[in-house]
Amino acid sequence: MNETLPKMVSRQARRLSSQTALRYKEKGAYRDISWKAMEQAWRGYALGLLSLGLRPGERVAIMGPNGPAWVFADLAAMHCGAVSVPIYHTEGLEAILHVVNDSQSRFLFLFSPLLAEELLSHLAEVPQLERVILLEGSLEHPSFVSLQEFLAGGDQQQQASLDTLTEKGSAEDPATIIYTSGTTGPPKGVTLSHRNILANIEAAVKSFEISEKDTCLSFLPLSHVFERVDGYYLMLHQGAVIAYAENIDTVPLNLQEIAPTIVISVPRLFEKMFARIMERVLAGPWHKKQIFFTALKAGRAAVARRQGGRNPGVLLEMAVAAANALVFTKLKGHLGGQVRFFISGGAPLPRNVAEFFLAANLPIYEGYGLTETAAGITVNSPQAHRIGTVGRPFEGTDVRIADDGEIVVRGPGIFQGYWNAPERTAETFADGWFKTGDIGEFDPEGFLLITDRKKDIIVTAGGKNIAPQVIESLFKHDKFLSNAMVYGDRKPYLTALLVPNFDNL
């Protein structure tokens, strides 16, 4: 089947026309966007791009926070047969110049008026960038066009041409180029096809029951492959509602407002939630602390038995039921009251945090993947869950451990290659297997454990990849320092041991 993301989304739009697709907050209240309205919006964006001369295979960059406009721009580009290129909205002008130049993007959707003004004086550095569509504000310059002008310029007579472009799309066509964080040099563009992404979506559907009854709260950057595939395309594929948090700081409030059933995040959110809960409990009265820790003890005991393949037993089940009624139901209420499960990725999930939430009947299913694998390689699921591991391989994905301990992978989700970098692409494969750079092992039941990083890359609690040597080198160039060692793996921040140069001091 020659399926593509635009074909899948268009089919869903026809089927779910009147149902809610997206929710976003405006002027203090959440508003719904139906599938029909979402389709009309992305069609408007697509006609605007076609009127500007966009051709299949060309690149369209997008820089902005999560929200409906991001989705409209992304779907519009792909419906035209083009390739969407996300840029982290927290980055600055340097990121725009690098990504736009490297991808040779002709068009850029930009949300920030301030960045637009900065970009104005650097247009000579991106000669192939023909038009910047400002999703907020306006700028008097021929290379910049406001959203209103852009949509007004769309030719409605091209509706049939748009449908033809969508139908002509092939599963092997590039869908997106996602730039990695560039920990050991300039960011590399990872080219993912429609088949890559859809293969992992289909595998995820076999691991998790997600339907039109579900709502997913979206707050991880859409420029990150984890949110892009699992929090966006997967939810559209299943007809679930995507609700956008206002920003990362408002997630606790938005959880209560939206009452999502599914939350996808990096471990840092769960660590913060755990710390906040424990702080609140320890600050409370003595009797409430006793009730809480008694309930937690029962929950942890049940978790330990189930993880060990044993039945908790009648008495422990009764204790867990009482714990849920007295303590954990209230905890769930602080998260909106409807959460069925969390999915964690991007960094290692601390075992004590995973055990706590599972004991509270709020399971966190940890998975593992890379940008180059369209997010998914392995995942824990309701059917097969082992704390301390990243789960079993997705169906259709082969994973093995090489002689040096490196995890290597092959399957339909593996990327097409690095954009305009055939030599780099060749270096990452060995006999058809993609080399992840991670060291790991399988337990006797087939669950994968990540034990190390082949090149000593630091992965913070927020999922950020950091090369310590780069930072250490900056310190060592200071004449008042003779040595430096940067540390911060699985931590929310970096620390450094600095050795002064006493002679210079």
C-alpha cells in the first residue's frame, strides 16, 4: 500500500469531519477545532504555498511553538508533496540560518516578530529563501508576508491540483528533515520518509490502545521526533484529540483543564511531579503522612510481585484497593482525573520514579528510539512492562547487540540517510544495520537495557544530548584554568570540576 501521512490525515478528516481534532487555549479558555475546520485550514495554507510556486520535493521550514498553526503549516507542505523542516522555536537566528541553508528551504513559516527583524538583516546569507510567512505580526519587506496576505493570495482554482499532488505522493518520498542537536558538530539533517513514520505508528498501535475517546496533552517541541511521531501523527492516525499546553510551565494547570487520558513526556516532567508530590506529603500533618506511606508501601509491594511474575494475592490486592481509594485517586485528580498512562522517552527514567507512579496506578511506559529511527525502536507496554528497561523491540524491527556491545537496528523505521551527507550516512551503517551509538543488553525475557553511551555523550534529565568535551575545551582555553571535567548525566543541570592554573592566578 502506497500510504503517506497526507493521505492518512485526509482520510481521517473525511471520516471524523465534525469531531474535535485539536484544542488550544485562547484568551483564557480552551477552544476546539474540528477535523473539517483543520482540513480547511491546512488547505488554505497549501493553496498559499502553491501560489508562491512550491513544487514537490522542495523544503518548507517551520519555526514556532506547538499549536494549530504549526500543524496547518506542516500538513500543508506535505499535502503539496513538499518536505517540512522543523526548527526548534527556542533557538535563535543562528539555527535558522544553518537549517534553512543546509536544507535549501525556499519558504519559512516564522512565529516570532523579533526573530523576523533579526533575519531581515541577514537575508543575504540565505539566498535561496524566497519568502518568510509571518504567523504573527507583519514586516514591510518584499521577502516577508503576513499570514493574512499569504492566505489571501491562495488560488482556490488550484484545489484539484492540490488533491492530485496528495494522491501522487509515494510512501518512499521524504516527509521531513529533522535536525539533530549537533552535539559533536553542526546539526545533521535526518531524512525520514512517510513509510518510516507510518511503520512506527502502526507498530505503536499494536502496543497501545488509543482511540477517538482519548485526549493527548502536547507540550514537547514538535521539532523533536518523539512528540512529532507519537504526540502528533500517531494521535491523528487514531483519531484522538490533541490539546496544546500553553507552555511548559503551565502543564500542571493545563492537565487539570484538559483532563487528558495520555501524556507523552521526557523524564524531567515525571521527576518534577514526583518531587512536588513528596514535598507536599512531607509538609503535611503526621497522620496523613502515615496514610500516604502505608498506601505507597502496599502499592510498591504489588508492583514488585507483578514485575517478578507473581500474583499479589488477595490480602495485598485489598490493601492496594484501599490505597487507591484513600490516596491515589486524589493524586490522579491533580492530573485531571482521566490519565490512563504516560509514555516516557528521550532520556533514562529513574527507577524510583517509575516504581512510584506504577504503584499509584499511573503507569509510565518507557521507550527508546532516535531521530534516525523515526522515534521508535523498543517500548514497554501494558502487555509487556519491565521497570528499568526500555521494553521489547517494536514488531517488524530487528534489534541485536554487536560484538562490542553496541545496539544495532534494522527495520522499516530506519531513516533514509543524512541530508546531503552520504559519507556520514555510510558511517552509521554496518552490513545493513544502523549503529545507534548506545551500549546495551537484553534480559532473559527480551527486554532491552541501555547501559552506556558509546561516545560518552551526556544525556540530561530533560533529554538534551550534550558533548562534554566541547564545554570542557572552552574552560581549558581560559588561562586561569588548567583542567576541567563536565558532569550531568541524567541530571537536570550540568556541573563542572575546575582545576585552577595557580601560576597564572
